[in-house]
Amino acid sequence: MSLIFRLSWRNLFHDRLRFIATVVGIVFSIVLVTVQMGLFLSFDRMVTTMIDHSPADLWIVPLGTKCFEDPSLVDERERFRALSITGITQALPIVIGFAQWRLPSGGTTPVFIVSSDTRVGGLRPWNLVEGSLGDLAVPGAVAIDQSYFGRLGTKGLGASAEIRDQKVEVAAVTKGIRAFTTTPYVFTSLDQARAYVGTPPNKVTYFLVRLAPNADVETIRSQLRMILSESEVLTPSEFRNRSRSFWLFGTGAGAALFAGALLGIIVGTVIVAQTLYSSTKDHLTEFATLRAIGSSSWYIHKVIICQALLSAITGFSIAAGVGSIIVDATAESALPVLMTPLMTVGLFLLTVVMCFLSATSAIVQVIRIDPAVVFTR
Amino acid sequence: MTETVMEAVDVVKVLGRGPSQVKALSGVNLALAGGELTLLIGPSGSGKTTLLSILGCILSPTRGIVRICGQSTAQMPPEDMARIRREHVGFIFQSYHLFPTLTAADNVRLALDVRGEPSGSAIARARKALAAVGLSHKMKSFPRALSWGEQQRVAIARAIVGNASAILADEPTSALDSDNGQAIMKLLAEIAKDQARAVLVVTHDPRILPFADRIVRIEDGRIVGEERGRAGRQ
């Protein structure tokens, strides 16, 4: 084993207090970035969760729709125009909108109604833990997520409440369908949804278009664009990007999360740079000795980079542990912090890059070192 | 006749700039031959250490030529100077400059590690060098656990482990008591018996004069005298 590793490790560990400060700085920084990025990822998934769980090949949306939650309406006649095109097998209407859920204890809370014709495979609730899709066909039946029981003042399956003065009964319960707006999703049938959100019978929010197996998406999209005057035709990917763009960047929420993550990176870089710089300064005579006995600049740089890497690995290992605890602790919350293997790898690389950047201040200091100081110190 | 290992020809060194400029060396000529222990003596500020630094390729002369094993260092970039140092020069410093976080064996091995020598052979050579300076039993000791004399021996082992053509020692006995100083000088005299290796010791310690093959006196940046030492006359 080269002495570089041993020298680096012992230089770092020699001053334990400073090493602990460095590691704490890295942990603080990476945990902050993890939380911000985890929230961003969670937010990113939540804003597109309805689109992700819709079996659509194309979406017909009102002109200028910004996101899935946009309450603009499109005329029901567009459906028949769409169905006139060869290759389109279904154009399933979807009605969404905000409504007030009256709590059994009095008072109301806003909910977000999502509905489609569940019998023919539209946008249906998923992850059902109680009840079935068939149960939603019953008048007044709704499906809610178990994480919102408290918010909706309900005890679950069979519980009653009111939406817009109409009695509803929880006929199905889902798990993990959470809204980033913290407004609970309520799944129901189309007719009921119209009544709850006040959508006229000849209007819908979207059409979820399904194509025949061999149909060409682009060809059909072009044909749809030609015959639909007041709506747009989007692929699921385009609709997803539009929703993401609106919520993450149009509202500033994403920018705030990014700013937090950036702040974490800057704080971490500064802390590591400061400690590496002062560590190098303390060992300047040793580096000058190395230079005097003939080491190349690169050898010394390798010692500093190795110190940075060791700090990165130690700091990241602890930060990953703390991150996992946070991920577990928030798993059932309204806005869980998500962590994916790719994000873990990305955070590790970020830690390494951060420590490398921090090492540059120390390297710049060493570049200027005069080996002749060994005769004066 | 032994070969010249290291040579300074008409070397001038100006230190500093502007009004604080000082001419540290004024046309110095000095050649060090293999198998010879040369003492460079002179009062403080006479240019001893500056000359040592220039011969050891740590400083470049303002004017003049330095040759190490026949190779001129004129116009050499810093990285090439570092290469010359690691290939041909072994340094012994007044304050030892051992790495406090490394063991004696690792401190010696460092001189080989910077050359890129594989660990296995570097460890073996470091052990041999420490044995040569009588510290076989202190291989795993850290500098803080060694006496000053032992620390200087480790520094000598570090200087000789790479078979340097020239060993340059800056006041190697000044921080040591008489017994340790004598022991260190005996060691350096032993090292200087190698015909391929020159040893230059900068000092103002009169107690070590008997160990010299040759004594060179420097004052105000000029060589003012040279004589054969007692060891050289034997």
C-alpha cells in the first residue's frame, strides 16, 4: 500500500476535533441536500402521479392546460370527434375539481375529486387496501387514501360524510395516494363528480385516449389536432412535463427546494475547504519536506485529494445513514422524503465533487510552497 | 581519483528584491567528490545554507552553473529540479523534519515512495537503512517516542535509503548533545566512505571538525579558504 493513504489518513485523524468538524460539516451538508432533493423527487412524483397511473396513449386537454389539476373544461362533443378517427379505441372522460368535504364533527375541508368511468378502465384508484373498484359504482360511493383518515374525520371503510350537501360513503380505501397540495384525493364515479364539483353534463376536464395496438401515435395526434378546435392533444410524457414545469418551476416550489439543496452544497464545500485548508496549513512544513526530498507536485496533490476523499467517504457514510432514518420517518407523512439508488449514487458523487472542490484551496496553497522553508523552520 | 558528484561554478545568488536585496553568494566555486566528507563552515549569514540549497537543487542560482552527476540544472523547471533531488540528493535537516504521524520505518520509506518504488522493496530497503543507523529496534516507533539523536538517525536513514549520490546535511548536530553529535558524525563519516557518494555538512560546530576530509570556509558569500581535515589527512 502506498504511503499516500496512510499519510492522508493520519494527517486527518491526527487532529480528531478538526476531523470531526469536517465530517459534521459534510454530514450536515449532504443530509440537507438529501432532504431537499428527496422532497423534490417526492414532489416531482406526486405532481404527475395521476398521469403516471392513467392508461392513456394520448390526452385531450383544454387549450392552455398548465397541469393535471387545472380545472378548465372541454366539450363532451370532442369525444365523438376523436372516436371518429380510425385507430382510437377509447376516449374516456375524466372530471376533476375541488370540492368541500363536510366533516362529521362539523366544518369542512377541501378535497380534490378525481373521476372517470371505472368500469371501462379509465383513471381508477390504485393500491386498494379495502373495498373494490366495483364498490365505486354504488351511488355516493367514494375511495379515499388511508393517510387522510384523520384529515377527513373518518374511520375508514363504511364511514359517511357529505360533499356539497350530498351524502357519500367510503366504499374503498387506498394506500399511498397522496397529493402534494396536501388536499386529499377523493375518487368517485363520473356523474357524482360532476355533482360534487359543479361540472355541466356536457363538459369534462380531459379525455384519456387509448389507441389500437398497431396505431401510430404521431399520425393520430396530427389527425386529432386537425379536428379539435378548443383542445390540445398531449402525449403522457408531454402532459407530465407540463405539470412538472408548472408546479416545480411555475410556482417557485421547485426553485425553493433547489435553492435549499444548493445552499447545502455551498455550506458543505466551504466547511470542507476551510478544514482542509487549515489542515494543509498546519502540515505545511511536512509538505515542504516532501517537496525537498524530491516528491513531485502531483504526489502532494494526491495526499490532499486522498484526504478529501477520505473525508467524503466518512461523511457520506454517516449522512447516508441519517438520510435513511429520515426517509423511514417520513414514509407515511403527507410529503415523504424519497431516496432512490440513483439518487444515492448521485449524492455520493456530489460529496466527492464537493470535497474535490474543497481540496483546491489547499492545493493552491501547496503549489506556492517553497521547499527552502525546511531550512528555516 | 574519485569523480565529482556535485559542482557549483561561479554561482551568484541574490535574495529579495528592491532595497531589501541581498547578495547571498558571490561567485562561489565548489566541487564535491565521492568518498569525501566536506564540512562547510562559516559564521551566521555567510551563505552556507544558501549554497547548500543551491547544490541541493532547492534554490536556483541567480547566475552560474550547478551540475549534479554531470547534469546541469540551468533553466530547469521546478518539477525537473524535484526529480534531480529525489534521484541524486539526500537531505538531513537541522530540525529533522520527520513526519510525526508516521513510524520511523514509514518516514524512511517515504523517500522511496515519492520515487514510486513498490511497497515491498521500499519496506525492505527502509528496514535495511534503519539497521545501518542502528535503529532496527525502533522501526515501529513514532518520532515523539524517539530521542533527538534517534530522530536524527532516522533522518539520516531517510537520506541514504535511496542511494543518493550526495548527502547534504544542514547543521545536523546543532540540536544534539556532544555524545549524540559525535555519533551522528561517525555515521556520516561512515556513509562518506562510499566512493560514489559525497557528503556535505554545513556547520559552525567546532566539535565535528575532526570528522572532515575537507573543510571549506565561507564568509560573506565567498569561499575564503579550504583545507584538508584531520580525517582527510589520515
